[in-house]
Amino acid sequence: MAKNPLHTKLCDQLGIEYPIIAFTHCKDVAVSVTNAGGFAVIGQTQHTPDEIDANIRWMREKIGDKPFGVDLVFPASVPAVGSIEELLAQIPQEQVDFVEKMKETHKIPKWRTYPDCWNLGWINKETPIKQLDVVVDNKVPVLASGLGNPSFVLKRAHEAGMLVWGLVGKPRQAKAEIDAGIDAVIAQGYDAAGHTGNIGTFSIVPQCVEIAKDSGTPVIAGGGVTTGRHLAGAIALGASGVWTGTVWLASRESDVDMLLKEKLIESKATDTRHSACVSGFTMRTLNSTWHKEWAKPDAPKPAPAPYQLLLFAEIKASAFDHGLKDFMTEAAGQGVDFVTSMKPARQIVLDMVEEALDVFDEICGTDEDDE
Ligand SMILES: Cc1cc2nc3c(=O)[nH]c(=O)nc-3n(C[C@H](O)[C@H](O)[C@H](O)COP(=O)(O)O)c2cc1C
């Protein structure tokens, strides 16, 4: 091949070797991915501003002047303000009673991590704005936003020398953010872990590529990308890189609970659910007893965000405190099918690159043919 198809404009823009972006909550995974030639964005929605400040410093100590990103979310439809206690008091009684009964039926033991189980981040609009101040003050190279339109921060972030990426699930969101001057659009499909729309990765990526054509805004493909074949496919769809989450969860460095790692490795795509029962927004997560209870015909509708997140907090904490595997869940995409072992994150990057290059060789002719 005359040109390395994995060397995209995103690689040039960020000064990275491979266009593999890891979304992860685990800083050790982030460091390994960065040092392997990829790019890491650390999810910080569940941290206080002081913790975020410390985490940014920690990243800089470990990776020097290599670039990295921070992810925050700015949901439009949560209350402007409100403490945990105030918001708990606003949850409709029907859903509260349903959860209390579930705790009794399943004999959920008392959680030990109180009050940590309430570190939920985006329960109101005020919290992410305080988190944002720390990220901008630290001039983190990339701010990514997985929920809500981050265009409001563009001017301030650009003045600080930062790039802003917006995650979208619909073409009209991509158009709005590109028109506002976003630096990259993450086109995320229905396959993905976390909050997603209804459009599959194979449709949303080329739709966004078409919308971004005139401005030259890079499009990063997300949702189901777990192997080199997916990476090659994303580049063929016109993406400048891939945005990945699920693939890192069971990696050797990942701080995810060992029982959950096992559950991820055992899980198939059909073991994920696209449901509002975890956060109040439709979100793809691993199936669990919590999901099964909310899917019963006599169950109430999940409460809207952020109330559903609050309803789940204590049972979720108990599941991790006491190793209740059936109640354990996490955001996980359909690509979980390809997560079959606990590989080091560095190995995941290098395997993905090697496989993608093999795929391009397979399609375009081998090196020997070129000679
Ligand atoms: C455990 C986990 C937690 C996530 N939490 C967030 C989050 O806080 N903010 C966000 O923007 N995206 C979040 N996501 C979604 C990822 O950013 C990404 O869009 C998704 O994982 C891509 O699809 P994939 O999992 O199929 O690779 C999360 C994903 C996972 C796996």
C-alpha cells in the first residue's frame, strides 16, 4: 500500500501514531493507550472538581506532554440545581415503592460505600459547569462531551488552546455542532455502550462524514469498535479515527471489579440492553436483575434522568460491595462479543492496528504484489 490508511488527519492534528481513541474511567488504561500510540479521554463526570484537578495532574506526571482528553456531560433535561436529598424527595412514590420492594424481594444487603454511591456527577446542570471550569483552567488538550451540545464552551476552550469534541447520535446534532465550529464530531451508533440514539454505527458514521465534508471537521466513529476489522471498516466509512469504550473494560489495567470483568468476558451482544432503567435516558448496559425487574409487565416506567440514576444508586453500590453478580451492570456495547480475554491495554491497541493493516492488505493487495 502506498499510504498508511491508519495515518489520518486526526493523527496529525493530535500528534498521535494511531487513530484509536479510548474512552475510559481508568487512568491506568489511559496511560497504557497513550504510551502505545493511541489517545485517551478520561471520563470524569463522577468526580468532584478537586478530584478532576488531581487526576489531570496525575495524567501529566505519567505521560508528560503527550496530549489527552477529559470527558464531561452536559445533559439539557436535568434540573438546574438540587442536592441529592432535594432530588431524592422529588422522585415519584410509585418508583420509590417499586425499588424498596425489589430490595426486600432480593434481600439486598446494606451498601457499605455510603456516601460514595451518590457521586453521580450530572444530577443537575450546575455540577458539570463546576467540573468544566477545572478542565479549562488546566488547558486539557481535548474536552469531549458525551451528552448535550458543548458548543457553548467553544470560544472559551479555543482561547485556552483546547479542542472540543461532541458526541452525536443523530445527523442533525452533527450539523448543529459543526456549524457552531466543533473540532471533531464523534458519530456514535446504537451498538455503543452508554447513552445512544437509535441509529446504527454503519448509518450514522457516513451520514456525519457527508455533513462534515465541506468544513473538513474530522469524524470519529464510535459504537461497536472492538477489533482491527472494525477500525478498518470505520476508516473505509470515512472516519478519521475510532472512539472506543467497551473494549477497555476487561483489560488487564482496568480497575473494573473482577466479577464484572468475568461477566463482560462471558457476555454476548444479546446480553446488553438498550433501556432507560439505569439512568433515565436510553442507555446500553449489561443485562442484570435490575433490568429484568424494570422489564416486567407490572413494573412502572423508569423515572426520568437524573431520578432513575438516584433510584439505582444504592442497589448498584450493594451489588459491588457484596459481589452480587446478577445485579452488577455497567455501560457495555454490542462489541462485548469480541471481548474474550483480559489483555493488557497496550496489546489491545497493537492488535487492533495490526489486524486493521492486514485487512487493508487483504483488500488492496499484499505488499508482495506492490513489489
Ligand atoms: C463503562 C462505560 C462508561 C461510559 N460512560 C460515559 C460517560 O461518562 N460519558 C460519555 O461521554 N460516554 C460514556 N460512555 C460511552 C463511551 O464514551 C463511548 O461512546 C462508547 O463506549 C463507544 O461504544 P463502544 O463501547 O461500543 O466502544 C461510557 C462507556 C462505557 C463502556
